[in-house]
Amino acid sequence: MEKAYDVPDTVKADDKWLMPYLASLDPETDYERMISIFSQYSLNMFALQFVVTAGTLHNIQTPEGAETLAYTNKIVRRPNRRNADGLGFFWTWFANGPSHPRAKESIARLNDIHMGVAKHLPGGFKRTEDFIYTLCVIGTLQSRIMADLGLPTLPPFLKIAMHHEMRALAEQFVTVDALVTGFPDSYEGMEAFIEAFDARDWGAATQAHTTIAESMIDDFATRFFPPYLHWLGQNYVKFAVKEHLLVRYGVTPLTPEEREMTANVMRTMYVTQMMAPDSKVSFLDTWVPPSNDEILAADRQYAAVADARGWLKGGQETLAATRG
């Protein structure tokens, strides 16, 4: 994966080099470099998939959001293909910055994909708020989880940089009618936008919500936890998703005791990571994407699980289940 930004080894001489380096930059003008370096040297596959899973389960609360993902069915029966595609988009944007030609081409391609799906789903990809909400969640979710655990959130200079990065991405997305406009004017505005969006009544959940929620929680637990700890992987996701959404999707939320236990485990994990030396190697220098053959083989197993669980198969079956 190509990247537009990196830092020389001399900058990484100290064990804790990352935050001092980022603090030395100007978030008003250097936000693309800041977010690129922060992402490359602080994220790993577990963290990425955790945020993607929990974030998606917030994004599907609208009827159109759930229907779209159930219709294409990549999450349910081809999660490895979707992960590979999603990581390709993520790193193209975050490693290069929204202004880079590679990022612009990538967003344009995703816009084309959205418009192609919209032809089959009248009403989909029409609301500007849906795009804004998704980007706000991407930019704030990890920090919100840290706050829920009583741990330090992003420092102010990174919150400014993250806001500018998300706003610059948003300006390149389109609905079926127009460019996305109206992005919040600050990081705090992003958080307020999420709270207002989550408080809206989006109607009763459908089978699409349940299928997506169950399949994504199961996928995360299976992907990163051994069988005897699948329950803990599921708890991680449930901790990160707002309780009223889980209830609405038909997913049993954590009990107070389960939530406290899960928080203690997660807090220990994060504190251990915070105390460890900063990585001196970019994630992109060690990441080896799976081959197409590996993706196909893995997804055949997921499709069999989906059939056994009775999850929606996508296409017209989804429309029948969500629209009648």
C-alpha cells in the first residue's frame, strides 16, 4: 500500500516518540500528515476491525443503512472480501490524506459503487446526514470508547486534525442528488451531531438490522478470539455499541455485571498498550493483504455459517423482508 507520509528513523529514536512528534505539527495545516502518521503507527488489525464493526452497527440504524448492507450481503456472506475492500479504501484515504489524487480517485470510485447500488434501492443514499454521521463515527468512536473506560481520549491537537480530515473527506462524497454539505464545524460538533442522530426515531428494526448485527458481532468474535472466548469478543462489540441500538436490533445487551467485567478487561488491554513503546514500524510496512484465493476460501465458510443461521441472502429476498 502506497503512503504519502512517513517519518525518518531519527524522529523515532525515543520509546515514546509519536505524540511529541504529532504535537509539534500544526493541526490547521498539517492535519493530513498528522492523521496519516497517527494511523500508521497506532493502529493494528484488531483496532481497525473493532472500530469498523462497532461503527457499522451504529451506521445501520436507519432503515436504508441496514437494507443496503443486507441487500449487497458482503458483510454476511463475504466478510473477508468486504474487509479487504474496506481496508483498501481506509488506508488510501488515511495514509495519503483527502487531498491526494489517490484518495480522490478512491472516493470517486466509492461514489460510483454507491450510485450503482442506489439504482436497486429507491430512497437509498439520499440523505446528506447519513454520510456525515458515518464520518463523524469514524472520527470519534475510539475516543468515545476510551472515555467510557475512564481513560484519556484524543489530545486536543489530534481532535482538531481529525475533524479537518473528516470534513475534507465529506466534501468529496455525493448523495444521489448532490454533494454532501453541512459537516459540523468542530470535533465537538461531530460529537453533538452523533448524539442528535442517535436520538432520532428511525422506526422499527427489520430482519436486515438483525442479520447485519448478528453476523458482524459473530465475525469479530470468530476472527480475533479463540472459540472458548467468543463470548468475550462479542462483549467487546456490545460494550462499544449504544445499548438502545442493540435492543432495537434484537441483540441481547450486556448486563451491568457483564459490562463491568468487559470494561475491566478492555481497560487492562488499553493501559498495557499505552505503557508499551511506540511502534517504530508503520502498519503498512508489515501488512500483507490476503490473496483473492484466500479470501474466496474463507468466505465460502462464512456463507455456509450464514445459511445455517438463516440470515438474509441479499438481493430481492432482502427487499421482500424489509419492504414487503
